[in-house]
Amino acid sequence: MGAAETRSREYPVRVIYLGGLGRSGSTLLERLLGELPGVSAAGEIVHLWQRGVAENERCGCGLDFSACDFWKQVGKEAFGGWDKIDTGQIGRLKDAVDRTRQIPRLSQRNSRPGFASELSEYSGFYLRVYRAIADVSGCDALVDSSKHASLAFCLSGRQEIDLRVIHVVRDSRAVAYSWTTTVARPEASGSGQQSPGSYMTTYSPAKAAGHWNAQNAALQWLARRGTPVLRVRYEDLVAATEQTLRRAATFAGLPAGELTLPFLHADGDEPYAELTTAHTASGNPMRFTTGRLPIRGDERWRSSMPDEQRRVVTALTFPLLRRYGYLGRAA
Ligand SMILES: [Zn+2]
């Protein structure tokens, strides 16, 4: 074992993992956390291998993945260059271990040896990238906004990773409404034609409700198994941004008491953040925003969501909606 490996074992790499179903506001939280001193926002590392390394989609800085110096250095440090890894193999490992349906197995301490070695190989790729991001950025903590609960379970078994999960929740009706609408992905080439990959995925309201239940329940389970998990409501992040960020920073082990948040401003009663460039590997189109970003909740679902859809989603997600305080009093 080399000296570097010994050292990293003594000092695990601190990863602030944003978990929850997509369209829950995790990109806003990631961008705000990324403005804190000592924090590097890395995007959705789960998609780094395919969309970044294999398909050369754009980094949050606007350059192609292969042209971005930050990621070039990370690849060199982690693997001796991105051309040294087989993204197909990482994809096969992902299919084997990093699936929602594998969560029961991931939560067992003693799974069958074959599964355990695939899991170790798979999470090892993340570990090396995380360490390299920490080294290249010089930051104490990095944000991985991959969101999937299954990946958080995959990472939770590794001693070398100081994993702190921020479980981002948002009203299921707002999330389901968002999943029914189409959003273009600016990473993909802009021919204006609908082709695979040029728009973000859409779900029916019932399907979105099912995913919302599964991801949220899984993250609660992760917390019960001993991984540090902080639940943050998107609505609170928008309504009380500074307070919510300080809570998240404290949870992540950052010196929140001394933190100044000079990137938060208000124009009259319109709060906004002033964002710098972030080298994010993949994620929501908001990752490309620099400069002024208005902080306001998207409440379109309240007026635009058909009643029938709203009833279906409310019924299907009722227990957790109530638990998270979206139906009057929190349970
Ligand atoms: Zn970049």
C-alpha cells in the first residue's frame, strides 16, 4: 500500500451527497453549497462516466468535458487519464449493483461474495474520482448531486468516504407536475428535433409518485442504518435560504458559525444568488447559470396541474406528504 493510500485512509474524503427524486431542487442547493468556501460542486457523478467521459457532454463551465482543465486533471490524478478506464465496465457494474431494486441487498452487511466484489470495484471508481476532485480543487468537501438512493447505499459501506447525505424533498405534487413537462437538455446538440437525449425524461403523474415514494423511503432507511442524513425541504431552501444553507453547512462539518454568505442578495423583496462557474459533470440545465440567479419557488403546479392528477398524486404519496409537513401539520 502506498503512502498516499495510507494517508487517505486516515483522512476520508468528505462527500456531501444530495439525495432525492429529480426535480426536487437539488441543483439549486448544489449551486448554493458550491459557493461556500472549501466546497466544490461536482455535479451528478453517476452520469460522469457515460455523459462526460464517453459522450463528451459539456462541463458546467461551458467547455466540452475533454476540453475542461479541471476534469482533465481529475482524470489524470484518479486514473492516469480518462482513456485508462473502461466506461462500459463501469456501466455493467452499475447495472449489477447500483439499482433501486438492489437496495435490500445493498443494505445487508453480508451479501454474496460476487456481489460484494462488484460493489467494491464499482464504489472504488467513485472513491478515486472523489479523492482527485478534493485534491485538484483543494476543497475540504465536495458535492455529488447524483440523487439516486441506490448510489448512496453503494457508497455508504466505504470507510474511506465520509458520506453526508442531504435528503432533498419537495412537495410530491410539484415534483410530479414537473416530471410531466418537457425540458430541453442544452448539453445535447440543438437541432430542435426531438431525439433521444435532447430532452429530459418525462413520467406520468402516477409513475412520478411511485418514484417519489421509493426514493424518499430509501433515504429514510439509509438514515436508520446509521449514515448521517439531513432532510432539507426545497420550499424551506427557497423561503429561508440563508438559514437552510447554514443548517446544511453545519451538517456537512463546515464552520457555519463563521460563514459569511456574500453571494446571497436581495433586490427589494426578490432574493437572488450571484453564482460563479462550477465544473459540474452532469445535471439539470441550471448548472450552466452564472451571475444572477433568482431564488424563487416554482409554484406553477398549484394553478396548472389538472385536478385529477393532483388527486392521484396526493393519494399515492399521502403518508410521506404528511410526514414531511405538506398537508398541514407534520406527523
Ligand atoms: Zn469545466
